[in-house]
Amino acid sequence: MPTKVNLPPDLVVEKEAVRTAPPPMYRVLLLNDDYTPMDYVVHVLQKFFAKGEEDAMRIMLQVHHEGKGVCGVYPHDIAASRIAQVSQHARARQHPLQCVMEPESD
């Protein structure tokens, strides 16, 4: 049974604010290959990363010309989930599209 404590009526108890650090963020990348059609990459960017057509085209061209493109920046769990969704979708359609994550550098 809890003990009842009589505190003076003029006592003010202040609670110290606790700050939590934001979670570490990860960049989700699509990697270029010689087999996945460009229109499929655009579709993936729109479906799994909510990119508009213009952004999806820009990222797809970056993947094509530079070998990789950033789809988004997320906390670890969300990044891992997006990667799993993209990989499963691509494999089901027999595309070798690779999606990976890397820690975001400051």
C-alpha cells in the first residue's frame, strides 16, 4: 500500500524536460543494372517512395547515369521495410533491381 506523504502547500515540484536524440537516418538507394527497365524503376519510385513523375524520372536517370540514386532518407526500420518491399516486388516480376541503405552522413 502506498505511503501518503504530506507536502507543504507552497511546494513547487518541477519536472526536468528530457530530450531524446533523433534516430539515426539512412539513405535508401536504388542501384543500376543492365536489365531492369527504366519505366519499372519509375514505377517503383512512385509506388514505394511516393515520388511524383518528374522526381521519379530524375532519380531513375541518376541511377542510370551515375550507378545509384537516392530514393529517400528514413529511420532504420522504415528504410529496411522499404528495401524489403522493393526487393520482393522486383523479384516477383523477375527484375534484378537492387535497393540498399547506407547511413546518412552529416
